[in-house]
Amino acid sequence: MSAAASPPPGRADGPGAPRAPGRSGFWSRAWRHRSFAIGAVLAMALVATALLSFVWTPHPATEINVPGRLQPPSATHWLGTDSLGRDVLSQLIVGARYSIAVGVIAVGIGMGLGVALGLLAAARRGWVDELVMRASDFTFAFPALLTAIMLGAIYGPGLLTGILAIGIFNVPVFARITRAAAVQVWAREYVLAARACGRGPWAITVDHVLPNIANLLIVQATIQFAIAILAEAALSYLGLGTQPPAPSWGRMLNEAQTLMFQAPLLALWPGLAIALSVLGLNLLGDGLRDLFDPKLARQR
């Protein structure tokens, strides 16, 4: 949304154009919003863990020590060791790095292509709109898991395969949301006034449409980030995502399933990491959605 107090010259924002609250006012309301605050703390903890993995881990994450396998939590290994004697905490810390990398790149692919296609469909309408929407419907027929299986059969399983599969799945999500929101903005009075002044469709899209749907796209990107982390864990669990020796929360779950009665904590720690990460990003997205809603902003 446009955050300026008054429209700059050449811009046809009218009284009907939604306006974002001031930056200081937004953050003061944000930290009073319970969902946003909890989600932001959990999301920052995830990012901090990933950054920490570049400079420190209790032990090398891929170091194998068979004599020390399946040790319980201790002062040496805070969360114990797995079936190969690898330190569980070190694997969790490094695994956060790969989860964030998959989320950022996959959502970036989906957002970059999807938003461009959605804006194109809303600006041109007609057969262009129909073509983009039908292509989105076709892509929805291939979920991330099926896409990963097809890409894995061609290029082999791996981190890149998982990223491409999740990114392709995100493209129609952003395309449909962008198109629906942009069509509403194109019907606003200030956009009609800009068209009457001779502004072209691309200038209107950049100056008026995209700024007024940016908040919606940010919220959706946060939610898709959580879905991407969950999808990466699922693909790694099935052997289609991150490959050994790189640590992955999903593969840690896969390796722990045969030891559920012997060492149940091995499944608890990666499951808890996935759950807290997805919960935090979903709460953050819900909080942003409430804060960006103009009606809720006036009520708070």
C-alpha cells in the first residue's frame, strides 16, 4: 500500500486509495498484537539459529562416531546422538540453514514469476488473462511432491530438485492471488482517473496497482514460506530433498522412525523444530494480515 500522506505529482491516488499507517505507529501496534509478537520471536529464533550454524555448532554436524551412537542428552551432547553417533543439536542447527534456504529461494521463484503473471493478467485481461489462469489451473494439477518425483527421475533427487518443485508449485498461488487483488485495484476511482489522464497500463501497474497489493503479497509470502519449510521436510523424509551428508530435519525424522522405541527423542527434536518454525511463520503471517487490514488498523 502507498504510505505517503499525499500522492506525489503525476500519481492519481484519490481519497479511496488505502493508506498504510505510519511506520512508528505500525510497529507500536505490531508488538501489541499477540500473534505477530509470538510469530516474530519464533521466526527470529529460526533465522538466528541458521546464522549461528555458519560460525558455531557444538560438534561437526556430519562427524560420525559409531561407538558413541544413541547416547542420551548429556553435558557433551546436549540433545544426544543419533544412530551413527552424530550430534543431534548440531544437525538441528545446520538443518535450519537448509530449511531457510529452500524457503527463501522457492518462495522467491514463486513470487517473482507468479506476481508478474498475475499483474500481466489483470492489466491486459481478455485472452491473456484467460491463458494465465488456465496455465495456473494446469500447474495446480502437479503438486510439489509429484513435481519433485518427476524432476528427481530426470535430474536425480537433491536440494535443487526440492527447491524447483516447491518454487513451481508457488507460481500459480501467487499468480491467482495477485490477479484477484489487482483486478480490484484496477476498478478503483484513482486508477480510472489515471487512465483518463493518458497513463499506460504498465505505468499504472507500477505506480498504483503493485504498491496497493504489496501488503497482501508480503502476508502470502510469509505463509508460503511456512509451507515451503514443511514441504522441504516432507521431500527430505521421502528421500527427494536434501541428500546426505547435509543435515535435514525431514531426513532426521526418517532415520528416527525405526528407533521410536529405542530412542524416541530422536524423532521429537526435528519434529519440534519443524512445528515451531511453521507455527511461528503462520502466526507472523496472521499478525501481518490483521495489521495491514485498514479496518482493523482503525480499530486498534
